[in-house]
Amino acid sequence: MAEDNGIHRRRLMATAGITALAAPFIARGGSAIAADGETMETSRGPRTDSFNLGDFKLVVVEDGTRVMENPGDTFGTGQDPATVAALLEENFLPEDKMVNGFAPVLVDTGEQVILFDTGMGPAGRSWGAGQLMAGLKANGYQPGDIDVVVITHMHGDHINGLMEEGGPAFPNASYVFGDKEYAFWSDEGRVGTPAEGGHESVKKLIVPFAEQARFITGGDEVAPGITAMEAFGHTPGHMIFMLESGGRQLLLTADTANHYVLSLQRPDWQVRFDMDKEMAAATRRQVFDMVAAEKIPFLGYHMPFPSVGYVEKTGEGYVFMPKTYQFAL
């Protein structure tokens, strides 16, 4: 009997811990879904995380989260659904739903304030996203403080925050775009193809800033200590960025991997949103082999908030280890 009570007690404690951890991930637009299905009010302020990398200050903002049905429809396309479900179950995740978050990051170098990606913007606020502005302000940064906006690639969840009320969201900023990415999405040849919707968004949100933009390729420096790297496949010109300051490094991997289990533990599995699926898988291997071998922390746009961690190479892929107090010491 004593043993049974101990097991029961441990189960209760584990369940309570899981519930406490899960609550922030289902919060949307100031409400959350309680265990009994009722809606309860929660804080409307976005979650943010600030830490130092050498002389750089980083501020990560959770622009929003979205519950997605049927993870296997997005990750592991072409795999047996039972195989995808089994991997999720092994990692204590539900088989039928997943949470996708969006994490733009501000890098304050001391000389410039540089924003990487802009989140969902006004288009996302109807469902609780578009929280970048509020998150920046909560950390003491106003829109006019942003000196440079860098776009890793031109999918909507990275560019929709460029405009507010028909004008520039960051009125004093210049822009950095990948040369190959811009050439693809701005090309009128996209009309009549599956990329037409993205093309129209780029015409509306990116092209107006072309005269204020610098177009870069792999190896170019955004600012001292910030270097662009090519990581094509997710999109034709997808870019990632190495940050280096005070002898420390961190890699902004953008959408190289979009789920901390399904993309990292099985990097060869196809992802529906990867435009060139074979190239994207090869890029994932190349990037995360380097991250694992050199023990470099990385920030992934869709990793669990605060979106920063390490990977260890194991089995078929990599295991994600989120940051804790490393950057506070």
C-alpha cells in the first residue's frame, strides 16, 4: 500500500508539473483553454527573454503561438502516420496537435539595434499573434529605435510585421534582404505558380523598402560580429546568421529546423513548408552537424520559447537541450 501511495503521489506531482508547463503554450489572445474546456483569462503581455552574448544584448519576443492539427501533415510527410505518432509519443507529446511559436529577436550591439524578422504583425492580432511591438516596448525599445531590420527569408510569419497602418513599422530602419531570396519572390514569374501568394505579399511588404535595403549573400557582414550564411532549401534564398561577441557565438538558424523533435530528431524527414525538400534536409544536416560538433548555441524561430538551446548528435539526428542559466553567468 505504501508503495502504491508513493507511485500515486509521484504521478499526481508529475501531472501537476505538466499542466503548469503546458498552460503558457495554449494561451491565445489573452485567454487559455482550461482542463475542463472552459476559457480562462490570462495575461495579455507577450513573453520575452533577454540575455547577453559577450557585448551584445539579445531580446527574444514570443510574437504568438498557434495550435496546429495533425503534426504529421506538416512534418514527416510521406512517412507512415503511425511512425510520426510514435516519435511524438516517445517524447511525451500529443499525436494529434502541436504548438507552433514565432520568435523574432532583437540584437543590440551597443552601436546598432538590429531586428531579425518581424513576426505576424497586424494580420496575426485577430488570433493573438503580432506581439513583437509590445514585447520590444516592454524591454525599453520603441519602433524608432530599430536601426536595421534583417529578413532571414520572405515567408509571411517573418515579414508581416514590416508594416503598421499602411506605413513602415520601424520608421528609422534600413533593411537587409538576401539577394537570392528577393530575386525569387519579387519575380513576376511567380504569378500563376504556387508561390503567387508569397509573391503578392513581397510586393506589398518588401518591395517598397528595396531602395533602403542592402542585398546580401553568404559571407557578408550585417554588422561587426554578425555574418550571413546561406542555408537554402526551406526557401530558395533562406539565410542564417552567426553572432560573435566577446569570444562567444550564437547561430540564428531561422527556419532551418521548425520543430524541436520532428525536425531535429528526424532531420531527413520532409517538411511540407520546405520548398526544396531534399535541399532543406541536407541543409539541416550541415547546419546542425556544425552546431553539435562545435557546441554552438542556436536560436530557432520556431523552437520552444525562449527558442535558444543546444543540440547533441544522437541516433538518427539531434536532441534539443534548451538554455537555462548559461548566459546569466
